[in-house]
Amino acid sequence: DSGVTQTPKHLITATGQRVTLRCSPRSGDLSVYWYQQSLDQGLQFLIQYYNGEERAKGNILERFSAQQFPDLHSELNLSSLELGDSALYFCASSVVDFVTGELFFGEGSRLTVL
Amino acid sequence: GENVEQHPSTLSVQEGDSAVIKCTYSDSASNYFPWYKQELGKRPQLIIDIRSNVGEKKDQRIAVTLNKTAKHFSLHITETQPEDSAVYFCAATYPGAAQKLVFGQGTRLTINP
């Protein structure tokens, strides 16, 4: 158990819908990262938050947004869903950043868009 | 651009043999190179990492080498065992206003008994 909690574990929805994925980082970790892993694909970096502020942005679509709350949990919002958004979405956390401290991944939220 | 090339995409070796996975990065300012192992249906987990001021690092049967001039780094697994079967991801930091950790596409390693 990495200490990073993601909910829901599985989610099935239809095209055009909107979903919210939730992540609770390890106790004491200030940074939260979101990654997307499509079938047989690598880990695509979406976005990083540090202590409530957006710190780095990757290949995140405009239909996607995220935030980190004062209690440091984070939510990834995916809207106007398309079939291609079906993927495993990982949240990860680190104390400050992945260079000074290890990146710990959650178990992922598997999103299926029908 | 921010890119990490990883090869091969699949690798099959006999138990007891060695396995080598190679990655290439594009930014000479990259300074941190971790390797993650993802077992089927599980989360990625850090297995070893190396920083740009070091050329090689070893941890039991796993070693990583870094060639900064060529912008290459490699994962070496010796005396492979069935439990080494997994997908392995390399990653590199890309400096900027905020560092990003960019992953390679992954290598599916299968150890044949």
C-alpha cells in the first residue's frame, strides 16, 4: 500500500458525460500529480499541484481540469468525454517533488467511456 | 521536445539470463532518471533511480547506467527471475519553470522459466 488513495477504482460512463476522479495523497506529501495511461501506453503526465497551487502542466486537454484543496486532496475533472478518454488515471504524490522524494502512485481509477 | 524513447517495447528472456532496457532523453539539462516497475494490474513502483552526477548505480540484481554525453540511460537486470516479469518504465526530468517527469512508453519484460 503506497498510502495514496484514489476513488473510484472503476467508472463506466457514456460519451459526453462528465466525471470526477479523487485522490488523497500520502500523509505529509504536498505534491500531487495526475497521469493518464491508455491501453498498452506509457504514463502521460497531465498536471502537478504543490500545496494547492498548480505547478506544472503536461498534455492535459482543455476538457480536463484539476485542483488541489486545502486538505491537499486533489480532483481531476473530465468533461465532454470521448471514447478515447478511456484509460487508467493514476494519481501520485511526493513530499515536495519527485527529485527530492520518491513518487508514490495510487492504484489508479479505470475509466471506461462507452 | 519533452520526449523519452524507450527500447525495446517487449523483451523475453530465459530465467537466469540478463535483461537490458535502454532509454534516450533529449534535454541535456535533465538531471534525474528513475525506473518504475508495473506488475499486471498494479500501480507503478520505483525500483531504482540515478542522478546526473553519477554514472552507475547498483542495487542487488538491478543496475542503472547513465551516459550524459549520449543522453542514454539503461536498466540492467541480472539473474532474472519469474517475478521480474512486468512492464518497466524509464523516466527523465525536463527542467523548466517547473520540472516535469516524463516517462518512456514502457517495456514489457517476460521471464521464461
